[in-house]
Amino acid sequence: MNNFWPSCGFDRLVRNSRGWLSVTPDYLRLFLARPELAMQEDSCAAEIALHSRLMDDPQHRVDGDAIGLLQDADARDNYRVFLDFRDALLAAGTLEACYLGLMRQGVGRTPPLFIDLLVQAIVRNLLDDCTDAWQARAGELLFRSQRVSVQEGRPMAGDRERLDMLSETAGMGDIGRLLREGGAPLRQVDMQVLGADNAAQYWQSSERHAHVLDLGHETRMELAHGLSVALAKTQSGPRALAQVLERWVAHLLGVAVRIGPRQRIDDPSWRWHIGLEPESSAILNALYREEAVEPARMDRLISLFQLDFEDTREMRADVAGRPVYLGLAMNAEQVLRLKPQNLLLNLPLARAS
């Protein structure tokens, strides 16, 4: 069960005394094996030699002259980007320290893919003892884009890359793509919503992005005479995401917080909020300023959360004891791209973490 997300390289890393992930040569080799740096049929002799030397010793110091010998301009650029990233990792010592440094000082030329791979390994680390498929699936939101569809009023998040692939190929790979281009009808492939009946499949499947996550807050049971009651779900996407975000803050900032889903904010003393991506940031900013938000845009808001510090002394004095509200929204294209760094950079901390 614990061998989930094998592609992130977690098994190539070791924890230090703080529980953070120390950089290893084997982890760096994971990047050298990626298509952007892997050898091609037309790779020149200098590129083959450089790649071989780095695979033998991923920490080998490479000067500008060695890069200049590569014949392909894209290869030269790819190696420069990788080496800058590698040097930042080695200087930081751990993935967590490197990630925090990039978020605070600016990512520069670091590709978004590299950032996502860092986040995936870090989340894999903090969920290493996890046996809850909902938490693991919610953890994917921190490093993979989702497409959101609303079904019977409930937002459903499916992995964007997988859904786009299925739309293009119907799960039949290159053959499906060719059939689609030729106008042949393809069968529809549906992704299963993660539930009690299929949660075990999450751990057993080699493809971890195959389940849709229900981001609805509750279910309703209809009673006689037109009455209904709200039933909190035993397992829910918002609750699972809140639990992952609690671990995320504790692991990277060393601050204990409690996070829980909310359906609305009724707080005349509302003082602090954080959008977990740009869309909810804009919506919450407008609501905080008591500006009107058009209904179509409000419909993009998927969930609200309330964050409370376990120790209010960790908070800035001017907001100590007040809740921090979080927002989660999709954009106009119904894409959800969570920015987990927002939570780290924008908490009202009393001290620099």
C-alpha cells in the first residue's frame, strides 16, 4: 500500500533528522532519465559523453565550455536549466528547503514540471503513513491540474492530463488517436468516482490518477412531508484535502493548524483570507471589500475552509485568535490548479519560519 506514486522518486530519497528529504545521486538521475535529457538517435558525441558522465556522477561540476560543445540548441538549454536546478537542490540540501527557497526568492527559469516533482515527493513524504485513499487522492491536487465538472450540484475533480488523454484516445493510445483523426467513432471511457466500493483500487492500480474526487461537502436525505436533513460524509474530498493541508503546513513551517471545510463565511470580524489559487484569491478579495461578484464567477468557488492555529502565539498579534479563511475555485475553463505555496507564504505568522 505504501508504494504509491512510484514515479516521484521517493524511494530514491532519505530523510534527515527533521524528517525532510535529503538529495541523493539516485534522485538526480531521475531527472537525467527524463525525455528532455535522455539520449536521442541524433544526440551528438559531446552530449552522449556529458550525459554518461552525469549519470555516473550526478554531482559532477559542468562548466560552460562543456555545454557549448553540444550541437543542439535545445539540448544546451535543457542542460543549463537542469544544472541550475541541480545546483539549487544541492545547495539547499533537502527538497523541502529547496522548494521553500524557490517559492520565497522566485523560481527563475525552473520549469513548472520540476516544481511539481518536488511537491509530489514532499507530499509523498508527509503521507507516508497514510492508509486513506481520499487523503492520497486529495494530495494529488497539490501537484496535478484537475478538470472540474458539476454533477447534480456537486463538483467532481478528475485529473486533467488523464481526462484529456482519454478524450483524445479513448484510452487506446496512438491507435485511438489515429482513429479519432480519421473520424472513427470511439467508445466513451468513464473515470470512476472514488468511493467506499473502489477505494482499495487506488492502492492497487499502477495508474494513480484514475479516480474522480468528489469535492462536494455533504449529502442530503429526503424525508417525508418535503423535509430533508444534511448528512456529513464519512469520507469527503474537502475534508481529505483539509487534512493534507494541515500536514503540509506542519511539515514545511513547523506550525500546527486545524483546517476544516466550510460552506459559507458569516463573520463580521473577518480579518484574513488566503486563496489556494488565483481565482479564489480574486473572489475572496472582492467579497472582503464588500464588492459585488457576478453569479457566474461565484459558481466557480468550489469550497471554503477555516484554518485555526493550535497556538495563537504563532500568529501575528493583530490577528491572533482570529480564523483564517481559505478558498478553492476553478477558473473559467473549469480547471483547478491549486498553488500550495500560497498557504505557506501568506499565513499571518508572528515569526519568519
